[in-house]
Amino acid sequence: MAPALNAIQQDLHSQSTLKVVLSLSIFLLGTALIPLITAPMSEVFGRSLILQSANLFYIAFNTACGAAQTIDQLILFRLLAGLGGAGPFAVSYGRTAVLIGSGINADLFRPHERGQAIAVYTLAPLVGVVVGPIAGGFLVQYTSWRWCCPDLRLPLLPRNLWPSPTPKEVQATEEDDQEF
């Protein structure tokens, strides 16, 4: 999105450079606020429900960013996309960190496999920060800034909506298989 700021300002006829920069940075406000709510909710309602809801929220509003007709709409959609995009982020309670993604890794992997799983899990956001501006610059140069917004995971949306077995269900199935 950062390489597209000039194109956004021209396309949306914005006179305010402040609003254009705000459209970029307000996403971070959303990602900073929502983990304070999603982390405790994931303990009450389950991680899967919270992550799938956050993913759907992110996909919907990130895609809506591409349809924004004014800079104010873009700012609002970016804030809401940030709220959805921060579903798996960390929340600190004093000195204890609750990380939904680490909890999922702990549910899915054996203790001796968790280090590698968490390393791969944390690598994705780091690679995204490097690859994102390069891909965004390419998209803006050869298409339109609006192509920076639709989520590339959109074809996977049916998979997000399809219920998947929980680790307990998988474990129960494996135990049933061992009895035979």
C-alpha cells in the first residue's frame, strides 16, 4: 500500500496528504487494539472460531478498500481491515504474553516439533513486510492501486468456511484407528 500513496491521492482526489498517510497507518491502530479482545475471546469461544471470524472480517474489509470512492471510506475500511488482520497477534498481560498462533501450534505439534513450527509461523509476517512493498510497487506500476487491496486468499474462502476437525477430534479418530 505504501508505494501506492501518490496514486491513491490522485485517484481519490484528496487534497490532504495527512489523510492519505493516515489511510496507510490506521491499519496499525486496528492491529494494536483488537488483540486485547480476541485473545481472551479465543480462550472462551475457541481459537478456530475467533481466527476464522477475524480472517473473514479482514478479507471483507481489505477487499472493500479497493472499492473505496473517497479517502474517508478508505481510512474506515483500512481501520476495519486492521481489526480483522490482527486475529492471531500477541497480547501482553503484564509479563505474560498470550499468542493465539502459539496456542494453535501447541495444539497441533508435539513438544519437540513446536520450535520449528513457531519459527515458520513467525517468519510469515517478517517476509510479508519485505515482499509487500515490492509486490505493491509492481501492482501500482503495472495495474492500479486498487489491486493492492483484494486479498490473495480470496480463492481459499470456501476452505475458511468449511469446518475442520479439532485436535481432540483428530486424536479421537487416531485412537479409534489404533483399536482396530
